Amino acid sequence: MDLTRSPLALPFPAMPPIDGVTLRIARARYKAWDRCDLTYVELAEGTTIAGLFTKNVCCSSEVELGREQARLGRARALVVNAGNSNAFTGWRGREAVEQIMAQVAAHLGCEPSEVFVCSTGVIGVPLPTDRAQEGIAAALDAPGCSWEDAALTIGTTDTFPKGAMAQAMVGGRRVTLAGIIKGSGMIAPDMATMLGYIFTDAAVEPAFLQYCLSAVNERTFQCITVDSDTSTSDTVLAFATGRAGNVPLASVDDAGADAFAAALHDVCRQLAQLVVRDGEGASKFITIGVTGAETDESARRIGLSVANSPLVKTAIAGGDANWGRVVMAVGKAGEPADRDRLSIGFGGHWTAREGQPLADYDEAPVAEHLKGREVQIAVDLSLGDGRAEVWTCDLTHGYIAINADYRS
């Protein structure tokens, strides 16, 4: 499949190494492509972990096992397979995951439960155990690689590698957070979304790391959508090696806990938006700001209703300032809304206020705004203080072309 780099792509950022994290890549040949498709990340002893996993009930064995493992709070390695999701593959799929866990655990001298496995790609094809075994063996002997190499290797229909970093002062120590993510299609959050990995040298207790990741998720990964589909494999994992030497963070009252949480939010927000920028066939990045809702959660749901509307997304693709489609999407969200209080705007220009089109509405500046790559939609319900920001992309012929040809 020939995938053209997204016009919304951003350059890969400069990201420093994280003490206690070693990245390696290899070719397992999961598909007939000329690229690396297995990522191996070795983690220092004592690394803690937190995880978010899809709520899709037809999830992969990787997700089922990952949920169980994450509760134990410790990790020594991560393996990511690209090109085969190993989902809907029954006992054979589980055996393949357990084989990988055992192979890596034997190499590291750790428990298999400390080895996390994720897979992404075509659903319904068992992960070939022979190729997985050979790929792991090659990765264990491979030299270390860059963050950008690892980000490229975990991708499937991604058109550019995605990474983000941030730093914070925690207990007098500077800590670094770095993350990579893959995702382009089958993107609609229902916990986390896609495959994303955040690494930090901060010392963080597992329970607090989980608390921070879950809280940040509500304002980042839970606020994006490309096509309203939630994958069978969606996973976001956060690893803390503790090598920065700070006193381990255990609660919101600890020194530096707020700074760490803010840095984690920053990284996750960047990663979430990068996925939308690489939405399959996308030509415009859309920010939907919802204000005046009864609650923040209600605002988020209304924003996602607008973001998931094919009629809204195709109108934006065509540069059509059809604000009536936004009204429709607000009304179908199932959340409190009053037609006679509702206001809609594009790019800082109101098109309708308090349930009525503006008498002096001039569509020219709105049409000009919609010609750009970055589009803003404003929804004000005038009911309360709830607010949210949601990110999506437009829907073009490119999305159909990519997904009609996905398995070839």
C-alpha cells in the first residue's frame, strides 16, 4: 500500500534518551514489506508500569494479558508487533503471546508477567510463532536505535513517525518523559486509543502512575476521533524506570507530583493530536471547542458527536460552512442542549447565536478559514460551566481508498 505523507504531519522532535530504557528494532516479516516490524524495549529492573486498554469486547490476547500484568505494577520489557493484530485468533493467538513473553523473560531472567506484548495490524490472522521467535532473537542482538526508528517500526498505515517529550522538576531532580505512538485509522477512544508508550526516568509508584495516566487520558486520548471505530488492540502504557533518583511519587501531595502530572498531560496531548494529524486521508486538523455545557463530560460527548459526524467532516473537507450539520450533531448527542440557546461558530466568527442565524452573517471570512489546514469549530450551549476540547480530522476520498485496499 502506497501511503503519502499526511499534509498535516509535523517533524519528529528531538528526544533525549531515557535512563533505563533501551530501544531495538528488527524484521520479523509479519507482512510482505521491506521494513522493520518488531520493536523491543528493554527496561531497567524496578521499572513500574501503568496501562489503559480498549473496552472492545473482541479484544486481542495481548490486551487480555496486558490488563492482568499491569495490575502487578512491574515491567522489564515491551514487544510491539506491527502488521498483525493477533486479534480474534483464539487459543493460537494467546499461545503466540505467551511464547514471546517466555522467550524474552528467559533472556532477561525475569518473570513472564513483566514482559508486555502489543500487536497491531490485520484482525483474524494468528501471529506466526516462528516469525515472532526469529524476530525476537534478532531484536535481542540488534544495536540500540533512536526514538524515531522505534516510532516508525510500530506503525501500520501511519504516514509519519510520532513522538513527544517533556521535562519537569520533581523533588529537586529534573525528570524526562518521552513518548511514541502509532495510529491513523480505527481511531475512537473508549479508554485510551491506538498503541502509545510513554517512558520516564522519574520514580513513580505504580498506583500513582496509574492514577495520573487515567486522569490525563480523560483530557487527551479520550478527546480524539478519526472514524468513530475503537480497535480490538488499543493500548497505552506508561513506564517509570526510577533512574532520575527522586523520592518515588506516591500521591498528589508529594513534592513535584503536580509538575509530573502536567508533563505527562503535555506528552499525551501532543501524542493524541499527532494521531489525528495522521488520520487516514486527512487534509484538515479540526479543533472543536464546546463551552456552556452542564458538565465537562457532557461537553466532551457533544464535541465527539460533532467530531464523529460524517456530514460535518465531509463539509469541512469541502470547505462548506454548513453550520446546520453542527447543530444536528449537537442535538443527536443525547446530552442536555437547548436549541434556543445554542451558538455555533467557525474560526472565531459566529454563524448563529442563541438559536438564530446572525442577521448580518458574512460567510466570506468563514469560507476563507475553512480553506486552511487548521479548522476551529465553536459550540456554546449556554447551560452551565462545562467545557471540553475535542480533536478530529476531515473525511475525504483518501480514507475510503486506504481502507478499501487495507489487506492487500
